[in-house]
Amino acid sequence: RKRCVRISTGSKHGFQSMSINEVYGEFRCGKTQLAHTMAVIAQLPKEMGGAEGKVAYIDTEGTFRPERIMEIAERFGVDPDQACENIAYARAQNSEMQMELLEGLASNFATNEYRLLVIDSIMSLYRTDFIGRGELSERQQVLGGFLRRATQMAEEFNLVVLMTNQVQSDPGASALFAGADGRKPVGGHILAHASTTRLLLRKGRGEERVAKIVDSPDCPEREASYIITNGGIND
Ligand code: GTP
Ligand code: MG
């Protein structure tokens, strides 16, 4: 049996391999910055919170920036070009392509030591490709297929899967479900069940941000504050 690995988020928290870790929150709370930070940390030695692995990055919103990777690499004292080379980057334009890209990564995972798979963000393309109540059940079915495959790959290849997610914009709906801090991730039960750990990010005072572990098999519900620096996510 493979041994589970853990990759630091750049703050106090870390995510475990062989499972899906979901990070959700409103716009500009730092989800993409966290994804960039972990894409560098995953490559570092264990003593530095890493897993000495390569990274696969599926970008659904076009917000991946190699220059950010390079800046974050400098914080950790690693070669910026090498840090970029260790990231297999792919941009998905629609939900079908998102699934094809995932499937295509299986050969990367089988031939190289990948430890992190990022999907930033998991729901955005499903939300634009399937519109309205009439297409909701079909959306959830297709989403379920993607999540099953991602879970399977996480276990087979010992990967930390990091998915970012949006929150419902309809205040009525979030109040109704009374999610943590009145914010509810999108994706419904199918995504809720697929995610082993859910981390809620929100803006605090000024530059401060707050992360709250909402659902974790090994951590009680607790909060930690962090800031977004030029070197990525930090305490
Ligand atoms: P959405 O994708 O829009 O939902 O937002 P997000 O949660 O992905 O937010 P993102 O990770 O893009 O965070 C945006 C925040 O990061 C902004 O407040 C920026 O000020 C900050 N940020 C982005 N780039 C840098 C940088 O180079 N240096 C620093 N210090 N902060 C940055
Ligand atoms: Mg983002």
C-alpha cells in the first residue's frame, strides 16, 4: 500500500494525498494564489512541507501566471525556471475538455512522480455549459464522472488533488442552507461527497484573510488567518 503524503498550503495547514481537497470562497479571497503557492511547495523536499513531486494544473478560468510561480519559487529558494518546468499546465475551454485533459494526464502520472493535481476552478465550466434547472441533473451527472475519475487517480497515483470552488451568489440560497458563514459552495451533494476536506476562505480585516476547515476527517473545525504575499500564501 502506498503511503499517503502531505503538502503544505504555505500556511499552517496541509492537504493529504489520495483524496480531494476543496478550497472555496468568494472572489479575490486567494484561491488561485493558494493553488500557485501549492504548485511550488509540492516540488519541495518533505522538510519544507513538500512532496518532491511534479504538478499538473488544469486552469478553467485562464488565471494561471508563470510569473507568480517564479516569484513564489524565489521565496522558497528554488530555481524559478525549474519550478515552472515541473508544472504540466493545461487550459480547459469547456467542461468536455476539462474531462479530456484529466484523462490525458493519466499517462503523465503513470510515467513521472506527480504529487499534486490542481483544478482551478472545478465548477466554472459546468456552470457555463449547463444552464438553468432543466440542465441541472445532466450537469451533476457529468460532474460526477469527472469527480470519480479524479478520486480514482488520486488513489492510484498518490496525488493531492486541490480543487478550488466558487460560492453561491444568491444570498437567499446561502441563508436557507445556513452554510458556514452563510456561504455555500456550488456543486451540490455530488461535490460535497467527493471532497474529503473543505476549506472556506474569506476576507478579514485589511489584508488579512481567514481560512476555516469546514469538513475534515482528521481536523476539528478551526480557523487560521493568512496573508497573500509576493511569495504566495503565508501566515
Ligand atoms: P476568484 O478566482 O476571482 O474567485 O478569486 P480567487 O479566490 O482565486 O482570488 P486570487 O487568488 O486571484 O486572489 C486575488 C488576491 O491576491 C488579490 O487580493 C490580489 O491582491 C492578491 N495578489 C495577486 N497577485 C499578487 C501578487 O503578486 N502579490 C501579492 N502580494 N498579492 C497578490
Ligand atoms: Mg481564482
